[in-house]
Amino acid sequence: MKKFLIIETINNRAGASEGKALEEALKLWKDYADQREAGHLEIEPSEEAYTESEFRKLLGKSVDYLHVSAHGESKGNIHRLEIGRQEERGKIIKRGVFVGSDLVREAKVKARRILVSACFSGHQEFAEAFFSDNRLGVYLGPCREVDFVTAFAVALSFHLGLYNKSIKVGRSIDDKGRIFSSGTYYYYRSPQDLR
């Protein structure tokens, strides 16, 4: 059984969130897909992480697929995720705390297929933090700002494509054998996954 976890870090008072929407879409696919394909996927209820400690704990859960729904920012060469932002109907009520790749590295992530939908999360530092133990895996995140619809559509396509093995991520590999850029999104294939 392959376990899939969605971590929602955005506290939306209206109840609408990318994490919940993705969870419902994947469950709908699982209900109507060929059970020889979908029957081996366990979609866990999405989990909320509004503090650094909650986020670190959830990152360390033993799952195969991981999706992190968050906001991100970039200042020069520094990229961070915002955890715990409160929103209502698209307006910021309260800012969250910002975490960097160092927290991700410390969390000892176990998942092998990871998508972080936060703006600016698709940079090498995050990919390498998620795979700091050199395990097999694939990472995807946007290099710049993306809107909700784009993030959701890419996330659903990526997760279903990887699960069905219809997406071959990492065909264009740079001379270091690790990363390549494709438009808005940044893909990373761990060195161990290239064998």
C-alpha cells in the first residue's frame, strides 16, 4: 500500500484550501479509477500544520507521496515557506512564520515523491533538503509565483501521473545529473534515482 499525505499550512477561515481540494480530487479519482491501479494508494486525511513543530513532525511521517500546500517567498537567493498564514477570501488576516530548507533537512523526510506548491519552492536548496539522505526520489516545485488554479492543476497531474507511471520526470538532466528547469516548475531527481 502506497501512502499519500497532504500537509496544509494555510489557515483559510472560509474553509477553501488547495490541500482539501487536492485530497477530494484524488479520492474521486481513486473511487472511479481502475482498482488494479488505484487500490494500492491510501490517501490519508490532509493534515494541518500551522506551527514549525507541527510542520516538522508531519514532514517526518512515513509516507510514499507528499504534497505540501504553503505560501512561499523569495528575497534574492533566499527562499522560504510561510507556515500558518491566516486568510479569509483571499485576504491576509495574519502572517505566518517563515521556514527555510534547514528545517526541512532536520525533519528527515521519508517520502519519495514530493510536490511543494508554494511559490519559489522549486529551487535546488529545497529539493536537496527534502532528499538530504540521498534516498531515491523526485521533487517538484514552482520557481516563481503561481496562482491557485495553476498550482492545483499541476499538482493533480503530477501526482496522478507519477502514480500511474505516465509521467517520466527527469528526462532532461543537467551535467550534475540532478536538476532541470521546465518553464515555471523545477524538477529534481535524486542522484540515487538516476541508476
